[in-house]
Amino acid sequence: MRILLIHADRFSYHVTEKTSAVSSLADLPEEQRGGELGESLVAFLCSEKNDEKGLESVASQAAGTIRDHARQVEAPDVMLYPYAHLSSDLASPRVATKVLARVGEILSDEDAFRVREAPFGFYKGFSIECKGHPLSELAKTIVPGGEEKEADEAESAAIESEKKLHSDWRVATPDGGDSTAEEFDFSGHPGFRAMYDYEREGSRTSTEPPAHIELMRRLELVDYEPASDPGNFRWYPNGELVKRLIEERVSEHLSEYGAMRVETPIMYDYQHPNLMSYLNRFPARQYVLLSDKKEYFLRFAACFGQYLMQHDMQLSYRMLPAKLFEISHYSFRREQSGELAGLRRLRTFTMPDLHTLARDTVSAREEFLRQMDLSMACVDDFGLDYEIAVRFVRGFLDEDPDFAKEIVRRAGRPVLLEIWDDRFFYFVAKLEFNFVDAQKKASCLSTVQIDVENTERFEITYVDEDGQTKNPILMHTSISGSIERVVSSILEQQAVRIANGETPSLPFWLSPIQVRVIPGADRHREFCENLIAKIPARVDLDDRDMSMGKKIREAERRWVPYILVVGDREVEGGELSVRAHGGEQEKLTLEGLVRMLEPKMQDKPYRPINVPVRLSERPIFVG
């Protein structure tokens, strides 16, 4: 960073027009389009590319230099003036605005002088009268020092706030019980205890690989992609099938609920009028890319695109609640490397995002409960155990204490309550369904949030019955959590079963292969192929040249729910030898087999097999 400090008798400026680099910035209100000071220290600041290696270090050093000089010359006012002409090696507008804002934040705690800031991203004319004494002019170059985070990993105000939170932890039970978490008897609730310990500790770093990683590779579902950024994965045919089925089930739930499906872009302009303040309120790190000298970020959720769509919608109170959803392919969060943990915490993921506009907080609470029920139904589809936590701002909780009681009643189990005295984020209430994995780490699946901030920020409005334009309440919901985390949770739950000596399995409707047919000899193949066409399930044929015992063991190792062994007796006798995964073998007619399989699908989505039916023709993806 380059700094030029001038101790002035008078200083004034006026905005003329936007610069081309940040042409998408909002127009300034009249009071910010100019300013005038008497005696003051004017700090001309120019952020350089090197600043990106240590944003906090540069801002801290710059603020210290300005503070010390202002005290030395006894200036009553300080003007921070972004001035790109001090260098030809400029930082990006995104980094420059972050540095400038941080310098202002540090100096704002100073009592010896007042701090003002000229707007960034605009051409300005200025007039200055320098005092002319030996200390009235000072130029300095500042470089990053120490072990600083790169600018792309600089943390938002929301992340910083999250680290400073003081939480009042309580446990509420369906019978009306309410106690501090320390007083609650966790015996009989090991998963609930593990979730509380994990949340209280606050660390997301993994020290050993999660158990699901070995299972996702063994089942040939998904794997690391060494040619990509860490936290990005390749999905094999079996995994792609599972992933799409989960997406379809979530979409069915949301459509039945009355949500309208949309699609939005995956990248957005960093300098969008409403964007920078929103990014600072969302606890996520972004990927940044450059196009035509403009910076864009890859979305971390479908929120922003849906906000812009809702801004353009014409709504009356009769249309509320209005619900939009998207299965976001893809969302991106640049998680820290130590936090990456297979599919549990990754950098590119698929998130079902539902955003509901509710008329007021009363309506929002009603939708909150409906969406909680929807989340329970969705997670039950995956056969997952889960624990529930709800986070409240105390003032919102005190407005309607019965709201929390109804949540606990519907949950039918102990619920962990985290209560904050102040609102650090955009939401006042947040529901989480947490899965506790084999390492006793909690991962959020479903979530429902009541947002009291962003409809005003993004100017989302509706017309009330009195003809007045008003801001609705915004709700953020994912009834499943990310699809990748759902897959990891299913596998983690099976890892626990394996550790307990139980037989692992996938939900039948999610099993890539639901029935495997094994011919006893070549002469049985034609019968087997005819049989496959009559079974309403995903069926394959193990026609490889290996022993029957090895074929059965291989099917068991892949968690195939049912194995049909076909020999002379089955061809001639009309009954099939049906072996359930981890169970006993029984004799069933074809009609009996079909009757047994049909209720296992119930109302779940179905997709046909997406690999060759014959195993002899199927490639091996994980050797």
C-alpha cells in the first residue's frame, strides 16, 4: 500500500462519476457525494496487489501510521481518501475496498480525532490547502508482514462474529422440561451429548479421515479428483444415480409443498450494489475469478440469485407466502484445508435452497413449523438418525415463548437451544437437524432460518391490503442439507453399524443395484436374462468367470439387497432362491418376489440402472 499524508488547513471533494472498474456500484445518496473539512489530516490511500498477501497486516500498519501522525500534528479530523494514482500495481477493487474499510474500522475507535471516508470507485474532484510545515507531508509504502491470510481467505464480519459469540446453552424436552445444558442428564442420549460437545467446542478441523471415505470408494460412488482443487469430487455412475435420486426426492417434497422451482447463475459481480454488505454478513469464504478485468465470485448458495428474482417479482399480500426453490448445481465455499472432510465438508456441493417470503413474523413462525415437518419427512426418507438444535436471538424468543415449546413438541425429543443476547447474523431463529458421525462430529443437514435483514437490503417488497409497500420476512430453508452431506451421513451411519458388528445397507430405493442375478452355469443365462426383464427393480447379471462363492461375497460387499441364485432347480421348478443381504435364503415365486419388492419403493423416485447389466461388460472404477 502507498500512503500520502497531508496536514491541511482546508480540504473538500465532490464526486463526478463512477469509474469503469466498478461501474455496477450503486449511485451515492446526495450527502455522500461531497464533503468539506477545516484543519485535518488527509490520508491518500492506494492499495496494491501485494496487499492481497496480508490484508489485516497492511490495514493495521496503515491505521497505525495515520493514527500516530494525526496525534503528532494534532489534527482534529482525518479524511481517508482512496487514490489509485499513487501506484501502477493496483489491487483488485474487492481487496482495495476491504483494506480501506478495515483501516476505517481500526481508526474509528480513536478518541483523539474524527474519521471520515471518501467513497471508493468514483472519480472525484478535490481542493486542498497544505499547511507547509516540516511534518505536513509524509509518504510511506507498507508491505504485508507476519503470517497473514490471503485476501481471498480474509474472513467476513459474520465469521469473526461467530468466533466471539457468547451462547446460553439450554435443553428443552417435550414434557415441558427446561434446564441448562450442564444440568441436563444426557444418559440415554449419546448422540445428543456428542452434538452438544461438538457445538460447544466450536472446532471444525478434522484430524483423521472420516469413515465414509473408504465406503464411498468401495461402493464406487464417489472419489477424490486429484486434477481439481481439494474438496472437489468425481462421481461414478453408481454415485451419480444415488445423487440424482436424492435430488428428485427433495424436489418432490418441495413441489408438493407449493414451492416454485427456478434456476439462477453460479457467478456474480463482486461490486453489485447490494452484494458487498451481504457478503460480509454471510459466514462463507468465496472463490473469486477474473473476467474482462472485473471480479466475480462463485456463489456459495442460491440465495443471491433468488433475492434478485424476488426483488423483480410483483407481489401482493394475497400471494404470500411465496416460495422459490433451486437445486443449486453447483455451490462453492472455499473452506479452509483443515476443515475439509470428505463429503461431510467440501468446497463444491449441491444444495437444495428454498426461500420463502412471509408477510410478517407471525406467518414466518407458521411456515417455520411446516418446514420443520417437511424436513423431518425428508430426512426420514434417508433412514438417518439426527439430533435437533435451535438457535435464537433472545428478544425474538421472548416475543413468543410458545413457539420454542411447539418446536420441541413436534420434535418429540430433547432439543438443544442456543440463545444469544445480540443478533450477530441476518437471522433471529435457526433450526438445525444434525447428524453425528462415527467420529462424534455433528454435521448440519436440514435447516430453517428466519431472516429479518435481507428483504430490506435487496429491496424485496409486497403491497399490503392498505396499498402500502412493505418488506416481507425472508426464510432460508434446506429440507435436506447438501446432497453430498446426505450421502456422507448415510455412509457414516453404516460405518457405525459395521463397527457394532451389524450388516450395513443403503435404503432400498437408493441402492444402485437392488437385485443381482447369479447364474449357476452358462446354460442358465437365457433364463436369467428373461427373468431380469420381469423384475421391477434395478437388476444386474453376474456373468463373470469366477466361483459362485466369490460372486456372492462380492454382492454382499457391495451391499446388494437381494441376490438370486439360478440353477437347474430354479429353471425347472418355478421358484427362485432369494438371498437377502445379511439374511437368510428363501424360496419365492417370481410373483412373490415382485410383491415383496413393491412396498420397498413406496412413493420414492425410481431411475433405471445406469451401468451395463452384465458385470463382464462393466468397467472397474476403483481398483
